[in-house]
Amino acid sequence: MGAREVLPPRWRGDPTDAGRSLRARWRTATLAAGWPFPSDWALAEVDLVCAAAQGGGDLVETLAELGRARAEAGAGLNETLQDLAALHAVLTMPDDSDGVVSADPDAAPAKLLRVVALAWADVMVRQLAHDEVRDGLTGLSNLAYLRARLREIYRAAGVTGVPPTAGHVLVVVAPDVSRIAGWSRLAAMVLLADVLRAVFDGGQTLASVGKSAIAVLAERDGRLSERVARTRWLAAARLELDPQLRGIAPPAIWLERLPDTHQAACRLLADLAPV
């Protein structure tokens, strides 16, 4: 079924007053269907959809834009499809209707449901892919992301002829958490991650390596020694100030030279992260 087939002729007239009327009735129907946050319903894409419905524009494309906007705004898929159902119910309400609109997602055209759902899902997949590379508590990248960054560096080295070890090094920070468990162990990692972000603040990759170590893919530059010394001092000071972590020995901090190949670098990471 084409997009135009769901639009009664009366909705293709004046895009101003009729558009505002459509918007108001759509909002009322959506709120009546259970939209949880009335203040969040209005988006610029809502007006684009109303304009397309009134002026005979591309409703499919504008609904896809609305689906993406709903996902970016945090609306769930059920809410988004219920909103579409409310729009469809308003557009197809008979002239002799008593004004009561029933938003039924099962009554909306499958084509429009599919377009909106796919647009919503596309945003969520991209957000998930972004979120998955970072730990929600520490904010550190995961091991897979660190391996991917190393692959880029080794590929660049193959083009320039400059070995990775000449420009980069791994700074490894490993607290002794053998005598603590549960939240205290996690708190130590969160604290150290915060210290490392403060010291290595130039876009370096900071990643969790196993459950009790952090690796920083850092540049070999004139500030490397100063950064390592500052990390050592800040980490010890922060651990001493935290009542839950006071008494934990300062973390071991050392430099790991990058191997000659990416495969060897991945083996090194596996050795650093046995668990």
C-alpha cells in the first residue's frame, strides 16, 4: 500500500490551519493512548509529518524522520508505534465520527509501521554500538576497542614504515585488589579510571584489561614520563583519601613496549588480562 493511500482527501488541503488542527488532534489522541510524558511529545518532526499529510508530501520519509527523532529523544518503540497509530486513527476517522479516537497499532498500515520501526531501531543499534565499547561505571573502553585501536596503529605503520613502538606505548596500571572484593574493588577501578582521565586528557585510549588492570595507549612524547609520575602520585593520594580504600597499596604502574605485529600485541593484552 502506498503512503498516499492512507490519507483521506480532506487532509490534503490548507497546510496551515488544518495542519495545526491535525497536530492538536494527533497530540490529544496520543496522550489518550497513554503517552507517558506530554511535554516531550512535540518535536520538529511532528510538524514535518503534519505538513506532509496536509500537502501531499512524502509521508513515508517524514515518518522515518519522526521514528529516528523519537528514538534519539528516548521514546520506546511501543510508545513510538502507539503515536503512529494515533496519527493514523486521526487521519482515517470518518466524517460522522463522534470525535473519539482509538489508537490501534494493529490498524495502522504495515508499511508505515515497518518504516517507523526500522528508523527507530537504526538509531538504537547505533547507540548500542557506541555504548558497548565503554563500561557504564568506569567509562573505560573495553578490550575489543583497544584491540581495534591497535589494529589502526599497526595498519598506519605498514604505510609509513615507522614501527608502532616508535610512537606509542602501553601504560599499564594494576592495583592490588587481592584483599578486597565486591564494591570496594569496583570503587578502586572507578577511582583509578578517573585519575587516568585527568592525566591522559589528550584523546588517548583508556581501556579495562581484565578485572583489575587498566591500559592506556599513549604517545611516546616529551610528556610521557611526567604523565606516568603524576598518575603514580595522584593514584596513591586518591586511594589514601577514600575511607573504603585506605590501606590499599599504590597500584603498580609500568610501560609495555608494543610488539612488532598486531597479533603479538593481542597476545600481550591477553597475558595482561587473564581473567
